[in-house]
Amino acid sequence: MTDSPMADTAVAARSATTDFNGRTILVTGASGGIGAATVRQLAAAGAKVIASARTLDSLAALCDETGAQRLVFDLTSEESIKDAVEGLALWGVVNCGGFGGEIATPQDTDIDVFDKVISVNARGALLVIKHAVPSMIRQGNGGAIVNVSSQASMVALHGHISYGSSKAALDNITRVSALELGKHNIRVNSVNPTVVMTDMSNFYWGRPEIGGPFLEQMPLGRWATVDEVAAPIVFLLSDAASMINGVSLPIDGGYTSR
């Protein structure tokens, strides 16, 4: 029995559309669970990855493992972002840096915490786009940006007034950026994952009285893993998603379909 030439062609086509061929992609928040998983998957797919976080030490093990380049900047500082990003010849960006803030009702919200959540999750992502895009446009090779949002931007979750608001703003940044940058063949999308049991989320969702009822409402009935979020990010960056632009993709086990 011989292999089918058509099957070989299909395999080669799939490989070509998911192989990044040395394209340079910046991943913010790379010291976190989703960010680190994204760095690993992009490196495995042939991308040249720049992994960023607030400290070099937090990136050391990941960069030693993957060969990613380390980069440090502060998402709350436009000057820090501009200085770090402007000289890079980027093809893609993953805005994964985030801050969870607090669990509070609207009437109990600490506005200082609210301001910080907005500053990191929405303003910080916008600033990365602002200072990364000019170089992407000058190179004339197109590109792709993926913003890591949340299901909290799509449905109301108890106590998530700050976090949900910041991610809703990020979804709008995604849509408007997709509209503005499409003419440069730069696609912009977001992923909106459900809870991933990272250190940032475990303090709240790990409580049985909180997590139990939540999972009962989810059709798949389990938490997402970091790899289950990273894989769609890599797909949206790839040429396999070349006609997908301006979407907010739920990765939530069907929770928002209720």
C-alpha cells in the first residue's frame, strides 16, 4: 500500500500554514502560565520568540528551555514600553500580560485597584500595539496580534467589576485595531478563556463554594489548561487563520453558550 499523493500534499499544506519560519513574535506576560505555554508552542512552531515580563529572573528558566529572547518592560509605563519595543522587527504580538485586581462589588470597589487593572490589562496592551505597529507597517510583511482577554468580558461574573471591565475594553481595542490595521494586512484578534487554574486565579476559583457552582454551569465541566489557551493563540497568529480578523474567541468549554 502506497501513501496518497493528495494526503502528502494536504499534510504539507497544513505544515506550511502553521510554521512561522523564523517570524519574530513578542509575548508579554511570558512569566505567567498562559504566556509561558504560548512561548513554548510558538518556539516549537518555528517562531523567533521574544518573551517579556517585569523582571529578567522570572524569564530565565523559560528562555533557557525554549531559546526565546528575554525582554523587560513595565506595562504601566508608556516610556518603558516605547523604549523596549520600538527597535524590534516584529511580525506578531501576543498581549498576555495581565493583573487580576480584586474581587469586589461595584459599591465596594477600590478605585485605585480598578485604575491599576485598567492600566495593565487595557491601557498596557494598547500601548504595546501603539509602539509595535509602526515597525510592522514599515516592514510591509503584514502580521498578526492576539490579545488575551477573558470570558469575564462576555458575561457578568460576581466580583469581577474591575477585571471584566478591563477585558471588555481590551475586546474593543481588538475590534478597532482590526478595523484600522487590516489595510496593512495586520490581523488583530482576541481569545477569551474561561478560568485557568493559575496562581492568579486559584485564590478565588479554587474555593469549593465558588468553583463548584461555576463548573456546574459549564457544559464541559472543567477548568481550561494553559495549553488549551495557547493553542488557539498560536492558530490565530498563523497563516492558517489568514482570513480571521477582529474576533473574540471564547475558550470556555461552552460557558458563554448558555
